Amino acid sequence: MSDTIPIWRIKYLPHSLKEICGRKDLIERLSDIIKERNFPHLLFVGQEGIGKTTIATLFSEAFLGKYFKSNFQKVYANVPLTSEELKQARSEAYVSTSKLGSLAGKTITTPAFIQIKVKPFIELKALGDVPFKILIVKNFEALGSNQQAFRRLMEIYGTNCRMMLITTKISAIIDPIISRCQIFLISPPKFEAFDGLIRYIVDKEDLDIEENTIKLLYNITGGRISNALDLLQLASISGKKIDSDKLYENLMTSQSDLIRNLLLICLKGDFPKARELSRKIQTSYKYNSKEVFNFLLKELFKLPISRYARNHIINLIAEADYRAIDGMDIDIQISNLMAKICNFAELL
């Protein structure tokens, strides 16, 4: 995809709560919280790419005001720690001085992500005239079994910091976490709000687009504003007239670029980044595993790699396609293939 694509995101994505497209009831509820100057821990639930993190960040900015920078932090639970961070976490483990019980003489450790990314921020009290800090944890479900340790932090440091947890899978969140949070279900904007935003952009950029094409854009992107902006800008590069044919043509170009980038990331051995991109592709285009495998195979033949590497990756794709017949979870099947390609790349 062209390097110019993110420009429209900067220009037209919201910079305050009142600029959020649609979701009027949600914005009113968040605005009431800002007036009250108090709220419990929050859990934002919704599909990937519909604006959960953007809304949470803009809410935090409005709530904290001029003290935002010193009292706000955003962390990603699905991003692995660096080797230096892991080394630091191990060095901060301590040996119990208790001579009784099951912990006697044992090394006590806090999950590394919590120890390095979370505790240093929430242990300190808020700076300035605000009631508490705000911590956003994106992809919270990735904490897995470490959610219990995080739940204890919510209880211990709740007066210092409020947590805003963001997830696409509420089923992956443990009940003790859910019971301690106010839940916000984040949905895509209705078509009417989407239509109004697109028409505003079309007018600003002097484009020509019909109502049916805007409906097609809404359906293709599932109402995801950032995806719609990317596709609309890409289509506008070749002319001011935007029709359905141009949308589909540029959609295919965008898809091919993403699949090619996915392969290149795998061949660099970067599994976390590859998994993140594969989830973005699945979410944006609603592919099943078989469709992803077919696209990977098509783009594989365009890459300048050795015959040995190409043949080996074809075998991996074939094996994954065969296993996917019985597999129920698309993400697991694709992630397994990405991991195998990454492992193979490390041997090259």
C-alpha cells in the first residue's frame, strides 16, 4: 500500500470525543463520567479496528486535561518483552524470607509483563489536580493466566490508577476481572453517521462519489473508519471519480500488499508482528483460513526467494490447509502456519 495512505487518518480521524463518528449514546455516557470526575475500571469490548483504543485515549485526554501526559500510559499485552526487559524482570524477583508454609525459601516472581510494563506506572500516585492516573491495556486477553496477577493489582492500586482494558474476546477474560469493571460494548458507527463523514471528506478533497459507492465502502470495511479512509485515499490517487469498480480494484491491491507484507515479516522471523498483521487481515476482509492460504500461495510465487525455500513454504501451507479442515479456530490455524514459517526463516 502506498506510503501516503496514513495521511488521511491524521487529517480525518477524531482528535476529541465530540469528533467521534456516530456512537452518540456511548459518547454521552463517557462525557457524563468526565463531568463526575470518577469512574471504576473499564472494559472496552468490540471487533478489531472499530476504534476502541482511539475512543479510550480521547476519553483519557478529556478526563485528565492538561495533566494527561504525566498521568496516562498505554501498553500492549500481546507485544513480547525485549531481552533486556526480561532480564530486568528476572533480576527483580526475590527470595521469600518466610520460614513457614509453601513459600518458604522460594523465589517470588511477578509476571514479567506486569512487573516491567504496569507496576512502575501504577505504583506512583497521580501528578497534578486529577483524582488518579489512567492505564490502557490493549489486547488484554493476551495476558492469559496472568490475568489473576493483574486482578490483584486492580485491587491494590485502584486508588492510584484506573485501568481501561481493551479486548475483542470477552470470553477470554476471567470473571473476577469482568466483575471489577464497567463494560462498554463498542460497535461500528451506523451507516448514517458513516455516510455523513465520508461526504464531508469527499467535499474537502473535491471527489465525486455516489450514494451506492458509499454504501459499498461501508460494507467492504464493516464501518471501520480507518480502513475506509485508507481505501478511499488509495482510490482517489488515480482520479477524482470514485466508483465501485475503482474501490474493488484498489481493495485487491491493498489485500495483495498486506499478504505480501505478511510473508516478508514471516521470512524475517518476526512472529509477533506477523500474527498481529494476520489478525488485521482477517478482521478487515473476513477471510477464512483457506482464502488466506490461497492468497499466501499466490504472493509466494512473486517473491525472489530460493526454490528450496519456496517449496518448503508451499509444503507448510499445504499441511496447514489440510489441518484447517478439522480446525474450528481460524486464528489458531493461521498463527500456527505463521510460526512455522518464522521458525523456518531462522534456519535460512
